[in-house]
Amino acid sequence: MPDLTLQPLSILVLHGPNLNLLGQREPGIYGSFTLAEINHLLEAEGLKLQAKVFPVQSNHEGVLVDTIHQALGKHQGILINAGAYTHTSVALRDAIAGVSLPTVEVHLSNIYRREEFRHHSYIAPIAIGQISGFGVQSYVLGLQALVHHLRD
Ligand code: DQA
């Protein structure tokens, strides 16, 4: 018998630097969806999955680190597009490892088809997995993967 009494989940969605510019920022690479539109898509997908999403965007590494710390006891998982901090931030990686919350890393663009400095992610080794290159669908697929992981 399928379990019809699913516990609602709470998911922190973290957007890193420059993602507030989505819609106008290099649309040939990142598409034309704004961050608000992506958050709406995730809220709608969350409804289907019985998961409430809490989006936060910051251009500041320390704010992202603080937000990850505050997720403990509040959220069951993290969906993160760390933007350029993906490739530079040991602090973000340590914060995620420190709270030990299941995390899925997403990117709009396929970081492995781009400049070499984007090929390395500090977050990937401590994430459940990474989805890269599917535009806004990377976020939707990432949310689905995270929720399925948490419910397994
Ligand atoms: C990005 C890829 C990063 O390399 C870049 O710095 C970003 C966006 C993506 O979603 O494709 O800001 O994370």
C-alpha cells in the first residue's frame, strides 16, 4: 500500500551571487527566466511534492554561510545554486558539511562545457548529486531528486 500520509518537507533554496540578475544577465547562457519566476516554478513543484520551498538569494558569502547554519532544525534539505562561489568557496562547502543537511547542487548552464575554471565544484563532493545544464529545469529536477532522496 502506498503511504498517503506524507510528512510535508521544508526545503531551503539558496541562490548565490549575481542570480538576482537572471532575466537580464547573459540570456544566451542563463535563459530569460527571472529569479522570481524560478522561485514560483519551485513553489508550484513543491506543492505537487508536498514540500514547501524557502528561497533566499544573496551576493554575500557570509550571508549564505549564516543562512545554511540557520537551516538546522528548520529545513530538511538544501537546493543550492551557489553561482560563482561553487568554484571558489571552501566556506560554503564547510557550512553544508557542518550542518550535514542533504544538499543538491544545481546550475542553469552546463558548467563542464564552459571555461575550465567552472569545471571544479567545491560543493559537489559533499552533495547528494549535481544537476547542470538544463536551464530552469535543473532547479525543478534538483528539487524532485532532493525530495525523493529525503522520502526514501
Ligand atoms: C551558474 C554557473 C556558474 O559558473 C556561474 O558563476 C553562475 C551561474 C549556473 O547556474 O549556470 O553564476 O551557477
